[in-house]
Amino acid sequence: MKTMRFLLVLAILLPSIAGNGQNKAATKPAAKTEKIEVYYFHFTARCVTCRTLEAEAKKDAETLYPELAKTGKITFQSINLDDKSSEALARKLKVSGQTLLIVKGNKQINLTNEGFLYCRSDAAKFKAIIKEKIDSLLK
């Protein structure tokens, strides 16, 4: 009889104790504080579209999220692939050519195609795409 009571109490309390530990682990804010980095990889010789892509991506990231840009939680970096100093980062992110990447932790969003398609012909659409992708990383 005592064993039966013990098992009943254990069956009632164990799920609530285990559940509380899981909830605490799931609400850690550490993942939310990761920095979002926007990288534009390019070569020294660039066309008008390449320069426009860089300018639009930088402007959009900084104007859409001014507070995050001001605090350094969103950064924009233009990386010249012809510079030896950029080799390690390019290798780490698996970049070998002109690329527009948004990176947060181990997540990468490649916007190269959209960037080249819209940066000159439809800047508003390009800005909306950047906003959508960065917003998805802020959740």
C-alpha cells in the first residue's frame, strides 16, 4: 500500500518537475542576442550592378534596423576576395565568388540572386526581401 502511494505521488510530481526544467532551458535568451552580419563578397574589378548591390544592401540593413545597427547587433561588411586577408572568412562561409550573405550564428541566407536581380531594377522589392530575411532571423 505504501509503495502504491509512493508511485502515485511520483507519477504526479515527476512530469511537473521535468516540465519545469525544460521550460527554463527553452527560454534562454542567448540565441536572441547573436549578431546578424551582412556580408558582400566581391572582387576588385566591379561593374555598376556590383557597386549598386553593395550600396543598396548596406543602406537597407542600416535604415531598416537603425537601433540594431547603432548597437552593432547588425553589421555590414564589404569583403574583397582579392585580398589575402579575406581568405579565411571566405573559406569559413564557403564563398568563392561575388556573394551577398546574411549570417546569424550557423544560419546563412544567400541573397546573391535576388540582389543582382533587383538592386537596380526594383530597389523597393530588394529592400523588402532583405527585411523579410532579417526579420526571420530576429524571431
